[in-house]
Amino acid sequence: MLDRAKNRGTPAFFRDAVGEEYLFYSGTSKNPEDTEVSVAPSLVRLKLVRSAGAHPYLRVDGRAMDVVWQNPGPPVISSDGGKDAIVWVLDENAARSAILTGPRAPQPVLYAIDAKTLNVLWKSGSGFLQASGKYNSPTIADGTVYVGTDRIVAFGIGGSNEEPAIPRSQSPAVDFAAAPPPTESKSVGPPEVNGKAVLQRACVQCHEIGVATRTRYTEAGWRRMVDTMVERGAVLSEPEIADVIAYLTKYYGKTDVNKATAAQIEKGLGLTEQEARAIVSYREQNGDIKSMKQLKSVPGVSPEKIQAKVAAVAFHE
Ligand code: HEC
């Protein structure tokens, strides 16, 4: 029942530079076949039509058709003296019945919509904003958009301040399909298979998989990272932790050429057993290897093979 709710927000009024008056209204239109399913438009523009001798009335003047919100708050409009207006909406990004605490708490998303075309100009990255109340909305002052969730985040419009500045176009969505394909052999053993399933279940509750896999880490680095995520609220059993670390180390791993065993170097960097041993004996004689250049100069090691694996090389944990 709860998830059939269509709107709990208030419309926003906007008068443009030439004096035209509009209302912007956000909500969740529902599929008539199944009234719990949200469909576009989630934002409409109404024009206040005033004609001499008649009462003013509102006419639907535009619909945002390229976005479906799950539970948006009221729109807020920014403009440059009535020009280049942007409609800002914070979508709770979950059904109305969603619980706002715990690891599955909704992750709201802030949208910037072109007031004229009603196209999405930009949206905040998945998992960027913390859990928020329902029907929350941003506040805007002097070109800065403030969003108060469990912490306050300020977004600068085209400013030169530090991140996150709002990019001109929507940032590309990173998802698992876009993640680099496995570079190792195709045969996947059970820990990797389990680990992938764990990643797809437990690591997407707060952010996209792309956030988890955007940087490579050594096995120790992944262990620390997964520990951090568990502290943050990721729900994982001990065997699941081991599996996900094994998977991430295999496909998104780095090899610490100063600590790894010859067997690990061989596997991690795709070298021959002989080449891996050459690296180990080199570091035993010369101390830690400090740079790619030095690594490539190790006698008996193919610099081309090292270059091919540059992203997977680490000089410390
Ligand atoms: C309870 C919420 C939550 C869960 C579940 C979760 N993460 Fe995260 N993770 C975060 C937050 C918050 C950030 C920081 C926001 C960001 O970088 O987008 C983050 C960021 C990351 C980063 C980027 C860190 C960096 O500095 O670049 C990695 C890697 C990561 N998570 C891995 C994982 C893995 C692997 C799992 C599953 C085992 C996981 N996360 C599950 C909350 C979570």
C-alpha cells in the first residue's frame, strides 16, 4: 500500500527572465497496471497561463521522460537572473516503505535537470550521499548546492573548488559490466566464483561494484579494504570475507614485488618461474625494488611483460 504513494512534496514556483511563470512538481507516477511500479515522468512543468478576462490556470507544459525517481523530495530551482534555470531534486532512491537505517538504507541521489528541456544534466554518483530522511530537498545559495543527509555535502556549480565539482555532463555510470575483464586465465576456481557472488550481493548495498573495483590493491590491501567495509556495515561471514578477498586479489589485485613469493610473482605478473625467481634474488641482493625502471632492469626478466602488467605492480603492500 505504502509504495503506491505518488507524491509527498511541494511544487516549486519559478518566474523566468521574461516573466513567464511555472510550477515544477516532482513525484512518482505509477504504472497503471501495477501501481507500485514507478514510471516516468517523475517531474513535470506546469505553466501558469494568464489571459485577459479569464481566470489564470495551470497547463502541463513539459514532462521529464528520461528519469524515474523512487521517492523524490520537492524540487528547488536555481537560475542566473531567471536564465539557465536548473531544477534540483533529491531522490531518496528507494520505495516509500524503505527503512532508513542499517546496511540497506537507501542512498539518495541528487539530480540537476535542465528546466527548459527537462533532461538530466548531472546526478551525484551512486553511494556518494549518505542516508537521508524522506522527501528531503537541497538548499542553494551563491552557486552552491547543499544537501543535508547524515552529513552535509556542498556541490559547487562550475566552480574551481575542490571535488566534487559538478561535471558538465553526467558522469559515466560504472557498473560491473564496465569493469575490466579478468586478465588471468579463464579457469575460475570455487573461491573466485563464490567471491564474485559475494561481491555482487554484499558490496552493492552502499555503492556500485565499480566503486569497489576502480583501484587495484595487493592482497593485504584488499584485506584492509574489506575490513573497512565491514566496519562500515557490510554484512559478510568469515568464509565470505576470504572468498571476496581471493576474487578481488585475483582480478583486481596487485603484486608487491618486494614481499611476494616467487610463486605469487609468477602468477600475479604472468612471468615464468625463472623470471619470478630472478626478481626475488635481485631484491635479496639489492634491497627493495623502488621503481618500474628498476624492475624492468632486473637481469633475466622481460621488460615488455612487466610493462604489460604495469597496473598490477606494487612496490609495497
Ligand atoms: C555499509 C556500506 C558499504 C558496503 C556494504 C560496502 N561499502 Fe565500500 N564503501 C562504502 C563507502 C561509504 C565508501 C566511500 C564512498 C565512495 O568512495 O564512493 C566505500 C568505498 C569503497 C572503496 C573505494 C575506496 C577508495 O578509497 O577508493 C572500495 C574499494 C570499496 N568500498 C570496496 C568495497 C567492497 C569490496 C565491499 C564488499 C565487501 C564494499 N565496499 C561494501 C560503504 C560500503
